[in-house]
Amino acid sequence: MPFVANFPLFCIVLTLAGSVATSMLNGKNAFRLNTAIISLCLVMNLSLLVYLVANPQEITYMMGHFPAPWGNETRFGPLEALVATVFCFVMLVSLISGKTDIFEDVKSDRVNIFYVMINLLMSSLLALVYTNDLFTAYVFVEINTLSACSVVMAKENGKTISATIRYLIMSLLGSGLFLMSIILLYDLTGHLLMVNIHESLVQLMASGDYMFPLTIIVGLLSVGMAMKSALFPFHTWLSHAHGSATTASSSILSGLVLKGYIILLIKVYYRVIGIEIVSQMKVLNILFVFGVMGMIIGSIDAIGETHIKRMIAYSSVAQMGYIYVGISLGTTAGFVAAVFHIIVHAFTKPMLFSAAGGFASASGHKYHFDQLKGAAYRNPIAGVAFVIGSLSMIGIPFFAGFGAKYYLSTAAMTNPGKMWFVLLALAISTVLNAVYYIKALATVYSREGVEDTARRKISKSYTIGMSLFIVANVALGLFYQRIFDILSLGMKFF
């Protein structure tokens, strides 16, 4: 077994240990340690990705060399390594660009606790990507939930507390449904390792028994993950949580936390239940309807929003719809398109939230559009980032969002029964996306009635973070075919 096979476990343990270490440091040192840990995780995951692309294979790593049920496993190929690399990069850059807001919005004696939660969040995201054990996945789902709620509430005021309570209630309901599905699966199969569960389910399906309870199981875990990832109509908590949190928290929640749950759902569909079994169930049709409605209703809500961060949050509801539509096609092409959209959204949406934070900082910490006129002149790098992110989300050619919509429409052709619904929803949603993003761009670049357009002093960390986001998004837009090829390769070993 190659040495790089140890890297997933190293990253998970390192971030867990980092959460303990940062609790004993002051805010500035906690930031430095947190940056170093996530940078090291990024290097390790990137090294693993390079190795697996050069030597395509699936690696199963038995922790402690103890077999199930006493031991635990990670299992990964090129797809998991790519997703983990993206997660580490986005987490790192979001924290760098949002550093100033973190130290302004979070009480000085609690900044280190914020970074404790970030480390726990990072460890849980990596565990969801790499684990091959369903109960371990549930444990890290709960760690993810509590740490995500904590980073929302870090900016202590009435709005964040209210938003956190809404988020916590919805998220715990989703976790409960997911746990019930695991209990039923264990009762049916006697296993918790994903591959072992799948082998038992194949035998059960061959006998024709237990189809009804299996449908209930898939329904429970699907609704549970849909609630946690803000699929319509379970999205009502999203705009409040993302709109009221500090900028870095909004970026991380939208770009990473929502995606971690969807990656887990795809793993369960593909690796635990089996794509052949899932595609026979009506559950995918329900997710398809919710996804299509989310694409359109999320965009309509964004058009009517006057608060820039809440507008971006409603845009995320629409993007979750895109991803779930890809999943609900029930084909390998649909799953690949969904994961590619996850990567595009993970790069783009945190950049948009960071740009919105930059506009607000240059406008007296105001977030309503009527107070953001001319903000792009006061913070030019935020303006450039917002233009690139908006064009990507609309789906303009040569930007990554275009590739995501192209691959989704191509995947729709593998399911003739849903093809025209997908293409029509894509067309409508794209037009709606253009309406609210162009309106936002017109506002931040407007000089009408604005006397003060002088540049504000921008922190070095914000400039570095936004520059990295811009470069990454431009590169993704130019080379998205290569990323898609890696995902297609990864699905062969998923």
C-alpha cells in the first residue's frame, strides 16, 4: 500500500488534534495554527489526488488493521481525493479572506473557540468524504452539525441566535431521519461497512424480499440529507443562517457544509444501496420534483431580496436544485454532473459571499442594496470577484458555471423521461439567475446619487484570499474539462 494512503486518516486526526490545540491559544495564534493545519491537509490531499490520477485505483485503508465490526475503514479513489482537495482549498481561502471580519465580529476571548469549531468542521467534512463506515459517517454528521451551528452563532446578536436555532432544529430533524435509516439498514443486513451492506442488499433484492422497508430506508436518508443540505422545500433556514453569520462562516456554510451532506448521500446511493436499486425507486422522482422547483423558486426568491447575502443564499437554494436534479436522474452521468456542480459551486459561492463582505466593509457594514451603490469602486477586488462569480452562476461560456449547466443538460439526455423538464428548468433558471445577478452588479457599479467612491483600505489577508479565489475560478472555467475527466475516472472506482 502506498504511503499516501495514510493521508486521509492523517488529515482527519490532524484537524481533530488541532481543535484541541487551538482551544489553548489566543485568537491570532489560533488563526496561525488553523491556517497551517488546513494548508498541510491541502498539500496531503493534493498529493493523494496526483498519485491516484497517475495510478487510477480504489484504495481501502483499514485503520488499526482490525476487521469489521471492531475496526473501521476509509475508502477512496480519484473522486474522493479531488473533492477533499477542493474542500481544503475553499476552507483555507475563505478563512484568509474573512480574517478581518472574524476578528471584528467575534468577541476577542472567543476567536480561538471559533477556530476550534472550524477544525472540527474540517475534520467532519473530510471524514464524510473518505469514510467507508455508515455509523462513522453519522458520528461526523453530528460533529458537522454542531460545529456549523457554532460558526453561525459566533457573531453573537439576536439575528444569529434566531438563525442558529432554526438551523439546529431543521438539521437535527435531518440527522434523526438519517440515523433511523442506518438502524434499519443494520437490522436488515447486520453490517455497518458500506460495501458489506451493499453485498447483503444485492442478495435481498435477488430474493425479492424487503423491497418495502428498503424503500422506506432510502426515503428516510434522502429526506434527512435533503433537510440538512437545504433542498426545497426544506430551505427556509438557509437565508437567515447565511445572511446573518460573519462572512467566513457564510462562505464555509454555503461552499462546503451543504456539499458534505450531498457527497455522503451520493456515496450511500452509489456504494451502499446501489445505483441499480435506487434507480428503480420513486424516491428519485420526488427529489427530481423538489430539485426542479428549487431551481426556479430559489431564483425567484433571490430576485425579490434586497439584502445581498440573503440574495446569494437564495441563489444557493437554486444551485442545490441543480445538484439534486443531477442525482435524481439515476444515472452515472447524472451523478458525475452533480459532483461537478458541487465543485463549481464550492469555488464560486464562497467568493461571492466574500465579495459581499468586502462591499459591506467598504459601505459602513451595510448589506442592503440601496446602501451598496458604488461599493465596487470602493473595493475594486471585490467588484472583480463578484463579476466573475455572477457570470459563472449565470452560465456564461468560458466560466465554470457554463460547464456545470452543459454537463447537467448532457446528463439529462441519458434519461429521456426527464430530459425536457430538465432543459426547460435550466432555461428558466438561467434567465432568472441573470436577472438578479445583473441587478446586483448594476447596483454595486452604480455612481448614481453616490458621492463617495474613493477606494477604502483593504486588508492584506482579504486581498490575498480574493486573489486566490479569482485565480481558482478563472482556472476552473478554462480547464473544467480536465476536472470533469477526473470525476468520470473517479466514478469507475467509487
